Amino acid sequence: MSVPHATYTHGHHESVVRSHAWRTAANSAAYLLPHLRPGMTLLDVGCGPGTITADLAAAVAPGAVTAVDSDGGIVAQAARSAAPTVTWQVGDVHHLPYPDGTFDVVHAHQVLQHLADPVDALTAMRRLSAPGGLVAARDADYAAFVWHPHVPALDDWLALYRRVTRANGGEPDAGRRLLSWARQAGFGDVTAGSSTWCFATPADRAWWSSTWATRITSSTLADQALAYGHATRADLDRMADGWREWGMAEDAWFTVVHGEILCRA
Ligand SMILES: C[S@@+](CC[C@H](N)C(=O)[O-])C[C@H]1O[C@@H](n2cnc3c(N)ncnc32)[C@H](O)[C@@H]1O
């Protein structure tokens, strides 16, 4: 059966990959780490630049780790820079060629939010996990993001991001829906929670604001916003200025809310 296709909103512009490569298992998969044991086999779906994958591989070593992403360029980049022990492969979560029950753990970080049929993806991840194994997923929930000080251009940035992602077939407010999606995918034993990233130190706010100031003007997101007629170049420049204004505020604080699920297969 064919699965509806979504367009990946962020793309793999240097500013996006730089942001994704900041991620570690400690800051993005802490809910999963206590469940990992040496020797487990693990599949990381939508691995991007693979920094989280590399940490997960260290946690299950000498267990075999496979990482897949639908974008061949980012898979090649991950294979060059992260964890030579990982098998890096191009693949679509909806059509992975592995036999049923191959992996003790199947993980996806910030992937389901970009799919038109996240329930089908979770069903596929369930098929690939061994009996008693784990499926783990964590996704952002954009409507739940909070920040200070109030910068009107950031309200417009958030509205634009959510509009473009929905036009692409994804769900920007995925975090709150993960438990529901897991139930629809047939999981009976699900632990659902949440966790955040918080950017409030001078270094963190400078980094977070500068990556978004670039992303909103130069990445695939910017191209799509313009192509769909959801923003003008002047709108994007104003949002980038808003990000710089926020980043320069001495009391700036930004929290990224995520939902997360641990599902027992
Ligand atoms: C937001 S990035 C997350 C990357 C990585 N998991 C991380 O958190 O750093 C989402 C990734 O999912 C990939 N992706 C999108 N749709 C996919 C699909 N259908 N199957 C596999 N990967 C997909 C994208 O190419 C992108 O690299």
C-alpha cells in the first residue's frame, strides 16, 4: 500500500545540519539511555548527521547499530564524520528492507513530525523491533515553544514554520500526539513523557539565535515559504532580525518542548 508523501521542511542546508549536529543522546535521548545495555542491536531512523546515533552506538557497544535516512547526502556526511562502527544506509522508514524483529531498539528523533503518516512509520518500527524490544521516539511540539522577551517577529516565525510544515504534509505540534499515534500503531505498553531544551546562557542564546537567523533566510524552509507564497523576502529578513534581537537580550530564554514515547513491542 502506498503511504502519503511529505516534503521534509528543514532540508540539509549547512545551518540546519550544524544545528542538528549539536544534538547528543544526553540532550535528546535521555529518556532512552537507562534502557540501553551493551550488546543490544539498535536501528536509528532518520539519523540526520548521526551525532545522536554515535552516542547510542557507544551505549550498546559491541551491539550492532544501523542508521538510516531518506537523504543520501546526509547519510554520506554522517558516515564520514560519526562512529565508524555504525552501518549507515539510505532508506525510507515506511519501506525498510529488514526482516521482522531484527532490532532490540528502534529509535527516531524528530522524524515523525515530518511525515504524512506517522502511524504507518510507528507500525513499521514496531514490526522491526524484536519481541519485548523497544520503540523510542521524541518530537518537538512547536505550538508549545515559549520564550522571553516577547519579540513580535518570532511570533510570525513560529506561525510561518507551522504553516509551511503543514503545507508539506507534516505535523509541527507532534510532541503532544505521540502517545495517540503509538496507540493507533498497535502498541499497548507505552510510557509517554516530555523533556525540553533550554537556551538561556550567553553562548547558548547566541548559537540558537544565529542558527535560526540563518535558517529562516537561507535554508529549504525559506525557499518553501517563498515558493508557497507564505512569506516575502522582506518578511524573512524581519524574522531573522527578530532572532538577532532576541539573541542579544541579556535575559533571553527559549524553551523547546518535546514529547517522547517508549513503546514495548
Ligand atoms: C529533523 S532531522 C533529525 C535528524 C536526527 N534524528 C537528529 O535529531 O539529529 C529529520 C531527518 O529525518 C529524515 N527523514 C525525513 N523523512 C524520512 C523518511 N520517510 N524516512 C527516513 N528518514 C526521513 C530527514 O532526511 C532528516 O535527516
